[in-house]
Amino acid sequence: MQILLIFFIAIALPISLSAQSPLGLNHEETHDLRTLEKEFDSHIDRQDMHVWMREMSSRPHHIGSEWNKHNRYYIASLLESWGYEVSLDEFNILFPSPNIIELELISPLKYTASLTEMPVDGDVSTFNTSELIPPYNAFSIDGDIEGELVFVNYGVPEDYELLERFGIEVKGKIVIAKYGRSWRGIKPKLAAEKGAIGAIIYSDPEDYGYTVGDVYPDGAWLNDTGVQRGSVMDMPLYPGDVLTPGVGAVKGEERLDIDEVQTLTKIPVMPISYSDALPLLSSIGNEVAPNEWQGSLPITYHLGPGPAKVRMRLEFNWDMIPIYNVIARLEGSIYPDEWVMRGNHFDAWNFGAADPISGLVSMLAEAKAISEMVKNGYSPSRTIIYGAWDAEEEGLIGSTEWVEHNAETLKRNLVSYVNTDGGSKGFLNIGGSHTLENFFNDIIKDVNDPSLNVSLFDRKVADLLVNGSDEEKDHIKKGNDLRINALGSGSDYSPFLQHLGVASAHLNFSGEGDGGSYHTLYDTYEHYTSWRDPDLVYREVLAKVAGRSTLRLSESRILPFNFSNFLDTVNLYLREIKLLSESLRLETRNVNSLLDEDIYRLALDPAKSFSPPRKTPNVPFFNFSILDNNLDMLSNAISIYEKAYYEKGIRPENIIYLNKLLYQSERLLTRDHGLPNRPWYKHHIYAPGFYTGYGVKTIPGVREAIEENDFEIVDQQIIIVADIIKDLANNLLDASNLFY
Amino acid sequence: MQILLIFFIAIALPISLSAQSPLGLNHEETHDLRTLEKEFDSHIDRQDMHVWMREMSSRPHHIGSEWNKHNRYYIASLLESWGYEVSLDEFNILFPSPNIIELELISPLKYTASLTEMPVDGDVSTFNTSELIPPYNAFSIDGDIEGELVFVNYGVPEDYELLERFGIEVKGKIVIAKYGRSWRGIKPKLAAEKGAIGAIIYSDPEDYGYTVGDVYPDGAWLNDTGVQRGSVMDMPLYPGDVLTPGVGAVKGEERLDIDEVQTLTKIPVMPISYSDALPLLSSIGNEVAPNEWQGSLPITYHLGPGPAKVRMRLEFNWDMIPIYNVIARLEGSIYPDEWVMRGNHFDAWNFGAADPISGLVSMLAEAKAISEMVKNGYSPSRTIIYGAWDAEEEGLIGSTEWVEHNAETLKRNLVSYVNTDGGSKGFLNIGGSHTLENFFNDIIKDVNDPSLNVSLFDRKVADLLVNGSDEEKDHIKKGNDLRINALGSGSDYSPFLQHLGVASAHLNFSGEGDGGSYHTLYDTYEHYTSWRDPDLVYREVLAKVAGRSTLRLSESRILPFNFSNFLDTVNLYLREIKLLSESLRLETRNVNSLLDEDIYRLALDPAKSFSPPRKTPNVPFFNFSILDNNLDMLSNAISIYEKAYYEKGIRPENIIYLNKLLYQSERLLTRDHGLPNRPWYKHHIYAPGFYTGYGVKTIPGVREAIEENDFEIVDQQIIIVADIIKDLANNLLDASNLFY
């Protein structure tokens, strides 16, 4: 009966929708799209990708380097040769490159850190070190300091809580922290907040080296001289050029004075290898570090402070340099003002075969395949844009400046942004806006894993059914879409999603072919093709997935945003936050009462200096009701919208307006005032954590206020999110009214 | 009203009980006992303990050694000088001492294991190595073998399951396993079952060395040459002299031929240090071991087999030697046929300052204090016996032979056995029969922690409230007694409890002052007084606790067995077993269905040789109802008994019979036929695990049948336990009838 009705409506109304199609296409159009995708697949050529990867990763190509310039023109000329309209968008940014980097253990014994990554047999690239940028942390301040060492484990907030219980302060000391558990920039940020005067970060073999697997060249993992470079700019405050927050760093734009910049570190910080860390750590004395803090160097790790004392000398060239994003456009034939964008950065720390070239070659293969299809007569409905970003490694600078500079146009025209970056093989991880969750589920059902004769979807389902949490297993068994992850930071989607409010996604294969070469000398073509994705087969699959997302976003009549999954996910986040506040309330009450009754002390070894934790403020009850109510409102609006979508029709003249409502819906999740203390981050559902860095915090205004004991602002942050949800509901009601 | 009634009954009947006293004493008698205990405390002298420890641990004193003989006479003459009636009870046992112990890596490179523990500065004892017994595993068979190495992690059942998934067999190979996670004898037992031809066991620094803490002499932990000696006799089958299972190894008793003995290892096995393990492990190739298997040597651990190939040569002197338990008696003045026994072994692997002397000096201090009280007029009501056991280290031989030889007398007369052994400081761990749980709770409320001004009970409660599981916190908050642990094996309580069915306990301080000297050269007086319990203050407290247990067991009018706690605990074990069978059933069904649908394979890396697990038999439903019903019956019987105890009186002439029913109640928990496949173990509530060794399995017949997929015998094992519970219930009804 219902089927008949739909059929009747479908033929009675101006545009008939394929009842099951989330792309707003009828059966024939859907079939045509599938044919297009088959053609697309046939143009993906792994030989191309090998050639491009080998070429671009043959020399170090950090920003400002000769090979960075070479790659820029190489990419531009490839894209141009394929028929794209290419521009090199220039920005002028502050770039600190290393001048002096020195570290010396000055007591109780002398040791000068080598800070030098050694070439390895079997990888010729690693012998080509003359153009290498030495290991350093970009946007550390200069400094020449001496101080006793304190070992702070990963240097994350709970590590300092434990140190406090040992009675150990880092004030006036230099901390040495392991890489991992947080984004690296959090480590000097927290250390400085606690009064440290400097920070050293090293890669423990437990996390990156021999304990994880055989080290390079016998395996993919980090050998003892490898050092992870990386930016320590305070990106959770704002990424991009440090002198031009919120605006594009073009010539003529006003710039901050360097001493006004908030995103430089407050203390000098440098990275070292585990061979350089060993003499330092083994010279630290006093309390033995807790068992969970012991790494896998063959020593007992102590906390200090001292007797190990070091001198750190850091001096950078604080130069203004030009950077260039390579932007390629293919004008849409039906909706030229609706832009579908893909991006991947092209700058690297060194050879960068994995990071970023392994993602970039997939994007280039996609661009080439689409150009081949254009030669065969295909004409994209929407405008397709490819962005190869410069200066990502220093702090998402190329993409951020481009986004900031073009903010108004992008807000108006940009439908979506899909990002890739370095990766390996295994399982496809999808992160992004949950309005795109169903869209990507459909895609990965249509693309097969190259090693096993099943879809990417089926492989991921298998992984969750075997290794997932009970909640995940349950979610899958109920036949729901696979959940995609919320995005924090760490690659170029961040300005699109969190600053502009453009629905975004990030695609990445991992879980197999992992290794420890990240940001070291050893991220070479040889390493990549030995250990990460030897035949680039997962590069090919990545191109197929991302290419389908480009094609479908371009060719859908009604853009494939789905709000049920979004609602389900926000409800999940809200449940998490309620549980968080509840468990924090119970735990605080319990710990405080154990402290009041002096029970904590009795459970501790009286011969040791480890004391009970401090009392923390009791957690009040928060008013979630307004958000609950508005989520109910959204749920109703979604039902109305979906009923309209599947049961009614729409006139052609309303399509553009409908799609505008759909793709601009993500903008509604932002607020101009941004998040507390960091106005650059405007999205109120997804943000990188203020104290985790890359790691995402969902509904960040509310969640972080609870986590940071900033209880006064919780209710007001809940109201902001509730308003956002109401705006989205109203937007969907507006969209529903376009059907009839 | 009720109080008045009790009072009335109390004065109207022959014996009045102190209404709240679990010792069957009236207020005045209870007060007298407290006075006695205060006097007892005043006689505990730490200076004595220092002298005794220093003397007995001044030279190595393994069985058959000169200093073992010296200590035997030293202990005997001390006890004799205090007025005890002392005997040296001789047994003649088979003792394999090392003749040839050699280990060589023969490919891919040559390395001869040093097998030598190096003396350390600051500990003069460690230079006295001429009398040292070299590192070896007692009751390994002889052998001269060559084979490729396979790394098997801890060599426990789940490790072999994982190896099987890697497609790796140990058949014809030599396994190298870490010490830990199971009793050491399990490792060669399992390896042999899997077809290995030899086994090497080493102490990984992650568990015993630098990763846990500073190594000796800078700290308490194991340095790189230290080797843990120890018996690998198959004690879960039967402990004691291997030639005389079930009977005392006295002259004239028939003995098995050596080739009939079931408790020797099936393959040669030897222990090594982590410095000797390093070249072996780093020569093993092939698959990288799983992350959880990586220890903290600075290498990547591989699984093998090979290319590392070793030659092991082991040759032992299979000598018959005499051993002597020192048994000291103090005849009871009222109930001479009711015996209260304390025990601690005196033999060691080397210097043995911690193991066993740190426990032994507490027992001697207790015996001396009681003798002082006797000089002051005290006369124990029951007979008190102290046993200093020989040959514990080789397999609980001294105690087991004594128990087997005296089985009938002991079953008739022995009220209880309380054991001590090596320990350090921190929290008092009590293991034992749950009928003694309430008894020990009362004691530890009366003895203070020496470092903090609270009772041992309060400290333990604090530990649980801060660090315990939710179940433990809940149990404590409801005002219940602290749970004591069930006993597996590992010290001399085992024959008393599990072979005879004598209510037993084991007392031990740990959690602070821990270290890695166990069974190595470094278990010296210097080590002990530097790191474990420097001023022997916890030795003093141990004496106070154990002494109170001796005094109260001797002086109680009605023996302090409490059956409510026993019932509560058996119910807990039964819940665990039901949960175990339920979760095993669900997990098996889930894994089997993932295998049937080929989902498991899709979650694994197709480039690796790691395969899905095997299918296992589905778990049927078991009939627990008979046990549930009989536990209900026991619950009723306990109510009746407790009502009688607290509300009625008893005639003096019935006291002896009542107490016999009480202390023989533990015998009812045994069956002559013993456990499946190991008739020596007669107790059906507590046993060491067949595949865990020291670790306890409660309700072992049922639990292990489920764990080992031996589903056919589960119901019949449930019936045995149900019968036992019924016998206990009837016994309590008999006891109740003695009150009126």
C-alpha cells in the first residue's frame, strides 16, 4: 500500500526520487553513477603512484627547501597537464628553522647528545642527509638554559598529578617526557604551566622502538638514533601562521608582533632519540618512577629532580618565508557554485614517503582518473577542487591560511572537504562529520579490501565483532551504520571543519604496516615500500574510496547529508558526558571522604614519600534538560525531513536552495564567539582537546569544562549547544517545507 | 528482653558463655586471656630475632649442607633450652643435587652461559660462594640435548594457545620461558605435554629486575646475574618425597622405583639469569612475539623456532639423604590430646635470610615468649607443637613426610595448623580455612601496624577501600569480616590442609619491602635488613599475630570455628563457577559462530601467519541444584548451631566432644578418593591448580573440569561437593544437640 503510494507520488511530481537513494537519484541515474565509478577505477594506476612517490620523496622537502619547490611545480604541472585550472596560492608566514640545537648532560657525568640520525644499510635515501632539516620542534622559543632533569612520563595532566603526590615540583627544572599519549605540543605547554624552564621529548623504545617490533632496516620500527621532529605550536589555541590568527597571511595583511603571539611555546623544547635519552635518564636519581612509567630502556627510570643536569641551547632563524598551496579546479557544469573539495598536504619534514606522499599519490591518482573521464565525456555537476597544501607540518599553515583568506567564499560555496594524509594498510579509518556517516558507509560497502575478497565495510565489521567493545558489537549487530570517528586535529581538515563549519572527513588506512618512521630520517620510499604498503595496493583502494566520495558528492541531486546518524552520535556524546559528570561526582565524593577519614594515608607505604591525592571540588549537578529537549526537537524535525524526502517530491527550482540548506547545516554547529578561551575554534560539536592536542573532544565546551573542574560555565555551554541543535532542527524544518 | 534471658540462662546452666565471645570464654576469662597476650607481647625481643637471623643465614643451608645441620641443632637447642620437648624426626628422601649444569648457545653464534651469580659490593655474604648450591631446578631429569629455541612467554596454557595460532609448534624444540604467572613447575610440565624436549626458565627484568626497581645492591631487585633456583617436582600431583607418595619416607617403608615416579619432570629444565638469557633471546628469529610478550630486555623478542640453537647438559646426583624436622612440644594441661600447631621451614636454597628465616625467627620468638610465660606460671590448656621443617624448598618434603607418617594421629588430635614462611612488610595477608576467618579478623583488630597507629585490620580495610574491587569495597562497607584468601600451595600448610583436612592458615606480610632476591644468592641478611624489613618490626608483629592465634586456639573453651563465613565464601566460589560456566558458554558460542561465518579471518592481517583460534566444544548446562539445596541445608544448620551457641549452655563433660566435632569438621571437606587424577589432594574446597601450581583453585573438582573442557565429570564433581556440604551440615546439627 505504501509502496504504491510512493510510486504514485513519484510519477505525479516534478522530480521523482529513487526511494532508497540517499543521493536523490533515480534508478537509472544511480546506475549511470555506478558505471562512472567503474570507469574511475579503471583509471587508477599504481605504477603512476610509484613514480610520483619515488620522485617526490627522493629528497628532503620541508618548507623553504629546494625539493619542496620542485614538488610544488611537479604537482602543479601534473594537474595542469590533466586539464585542471591550477593556481599557486602564496602566503607569507613566520617559519623558525634551526640554527643552533645543542644538548649536553653536564652532571653527574658529561655527555653531548649526538642529535644525529644515522644512515642505515639497504636504504640509500638515508645517506642523502645534506639537505636534511635537523631534528627540532618548530615554534619552540630560543633559549640557552641549564637545569636539573625531572622525568615526567608522557607529560600529560595525570602525570603531573602523580608527581605532585610524590612531592616533586618541576619549577625551575627541565622536564624529560616520552613522546605519545598526547600531541607533542601539549608537553611543553603543560610543563611551562607547571613552572619548568625547558622540555626534552624522546621516543621510548616501548612505544616506537624495539619493544614494538624489529627496528629499521630489519623492520619498520624506530632505531636508536631516530628522532621525531614536529611542531609544538599551541594549535589547540589556533593553528596556522602564528602572526595572523583568523586572517590569511597574504602580503599587506596586518601581523602580530612576535611578542604578542600566544602560540609559541613558553619554554625551549627539543626532541631526541632513545640513544641520546639513555645517558640522561640513567643519570636521574631520587624516587623510582612508578611501574607504569617505566619504559623499555634497560634501566630503572627515576623521577629526579637531578642529579642529572643538562644544558640546552636552541637558536632559530625566525624568517618570513613564502609558502604555496597548489589549488586545482574543475568547474561544475550544473552547479558551478557548489564546490566539492579534496586535500592532502605535500610538504614533509624529510623525505616524507609516508607522510604526506602516501596520501598525496592517492589524491593525484584520483584527480588524474577524473581528468581521464572528462576526456571521455564526463562533466562533473559540481565544481571539484583539489588542494595540495604546503606547510602542514609546522601547524596546518597552508590550509589554515587558505581557509582564513577565503573564508567568506568557502562558507558560501563549499559543500564538503575530504582530507587524506600519510597512512599504511589494514583497516580504513573514517573520521568526520556525522552527517556524512551514512554516505561513507555506502561507499565502503562498494569497495573491496585488496587482500581479502570482501568489502571494506565487511572487514571493518569483522574487526569490531572480534575486537570491539560490547557497545560497538551491539551497535553493529543491530544493523546500524558503522560509526565514524569524530575529528580532533592533526591534519588539514581542522580549519575546514572547526573554523569554518564545513562538513569534512578524513580517510586513512592503518592497523597493519604500522611503523616508527614518523617525522624521522627514515620515512623514505625504501621504508614505505618495504614495510608500510609495499605494492601501494591500499593507496589504490584509498583513491577508490576518496574518488567515490568526490564523484557522489558531485553527482548527487540532493546532497547525501544524513541527520539521523548525527543525532544518534550527539546523543551518544551526551550520554558519555552525563556519565562522566556522574562518575566524576561519585569518585570525587568518595576520594574526598576517604581523605576526610584519613583512610587514604593508611593504604600507602609509610616509608615512602608518596602522599594521598589532593581534595578536589565536589561536582554539582548540571542542567542538561534544555539540551535533551532540543535533541527531541531535532529528532522530530529529522522525522519530518526524512518523511518528506522519501515520500514527497521536489521541484527542480528548489533543488539549489535545498542543497544550500543541507551543506550549510554544518555551519549551524559553529558560533562566531568560538569555544571558551579559544575563539578560533568555532565548532561546538568537535574540537581538538585543549590538553590532549590532536585527540578529539566532542561537545568540547561542555566536556572540557567538566574535565577541568570549570563547573561555573557548564550550564552556559550546555545552552550554547542546545541553541545549535535548535537551529539545526529549524533548518531541517525549512528544508522539509521545500518538498510537497 | 533477650539480654535478660541470656543472663538467666547463663547463670542457670553449668557453663556460662560470654555472649559475644567466639572463644567460649566468659568476661573474666576473656580478660585473663588479654592479660596473657600483653605478657606475651612483652617477651617478643627483636634483638633475639636479629641474632637468630644473622646466625642461621650466615652460610648457605640447603638440605644436606653443613649449615643446614648446624641450623637444625641450633633451633633444637634453642627450643630445648626454653623447656620444650624436642625431637628430630628423620626421613630418608631422594634428593637430586647438581653435578653438571651446562648451557651453550651453539648457533647462530656461540655463547656459553655463565650460570654464575656475581658477588656485590656492600654485601659480604655474597662473597661466600664456596658452599653455594649452583642455580638449578630440583627434580628436573638428567639430559644432554640439543635443539632450536622457541620463546613461549610465561609458558602457561594461554601462551601455547597463541603459539598455535601463529602455527608454531614446540615439538622437538627447547622452550625458553619467563619466570612468573604460574608456579615454575608448570612450565616444563606443559612444555613436555606439547612435545618440547627441554625447557629454560629465566627472570625477565620486567618482572624481577630493573623495570620493577633499582637492582641489588642499589635496591632490592634482581641484578643481571641472579638466578631463581627452585623445585619443578610436579607438586600439583603430590608433594613430598617423590619415592613415597602418601606414606612417610621412614626407613623400611616401601619405595617406588625411580622410573615409576610421576612427579619428576618429563624433560630437562634449568633456570638462568637475564644476562644469560639476553644472547639466547636475541638470537631467536622468525615471527616477532606479541606486544604483551615483550619483556624489558633491550631487544625485540621473537618466537622462533631457531635459528638460535642450544645445547643443555644436566646431570644430577640422585642421592638418598636424611632430612630432619625439628619438632617441639609443650603438653596441654587440660586437653593434652588436642594439638595446636605452628610451623615454618628452616632449610633454604642459599642464605635464605628472607626465605625462610624471616618467618622462622617470628616463630622462634613466639615459642620463646610462651616458654617465658610458662616460667611465670602459665600452662597451656591444649598441647602446643612447633615444627621447623626441613626440605621445604625441594617440594614441601619435610612437612609432607611428617604429615603422611603421622596421618592417623594428626587426624585425630590436630586442631589447627598455622604456617609462616619468608615475608617482608606492609599488609598482612591471611590465607586459610574460612572457618578461621572470623577468628583471624578478631586477632588483627587487636594488633597494631608498627608504622601507623592503627590496627592491622584498619590498615587492610584502608587498602581495600582505596585499591579494592567494587565487590571488596562493598563487602567491607557492609561491616563484614575481611575475607581471607583460599590457600593453594607453596609452603608447608599444603599437606595439613589439603591432604589431611586440618583447618590451616598462612600468615605473611607483603606489599612493601618487596624485592627480587627470591631463591638467589642475594637473599642475605644484608639484603633483608637493607630492603625488606630493616628493623624486623614486622617480624615482631607477625609473632604477635601468630602468637595470639596459638594462645587463643589453646585457651578457647569452645574452639573458634565459624561456619557462617565459610558458607558465605563457598557461596561466593559457587557464584564464580556459575559465572565462569556462563561466560565460557557465551564466549565459546560467540567465537565458534564467528569462526563458522569466517569473520575471524577477516579481522586478521592477511600478510601475517597468525590464524583464528580453534573451535572449542560448546559448554553444556550443569546441574548445580543439588549443591544449592545442600548449601541451604548448611545455612539452616549454621543458624541452629549459632542459636544454640549463643542462647543455650553446655555441660563440661560435652566440651571435648563438641570441640572434636568442630575441629574435625575440616576433615569432612575431604574425600579419600581425592580429586580427579590426583588422589593425594583430598580437600574438595581448596587445591593448588593443576595448571597454575601454587595458585589456588577453589571447589577444584568442579572448577577445573569446566576450565579444562572436561564437561562429562562436572555434574559428578558437583555431587561430591554437595555431599560434603551435607556432611558438614549434619555435623553442625550434631554439635547443636550438645547444647541445651
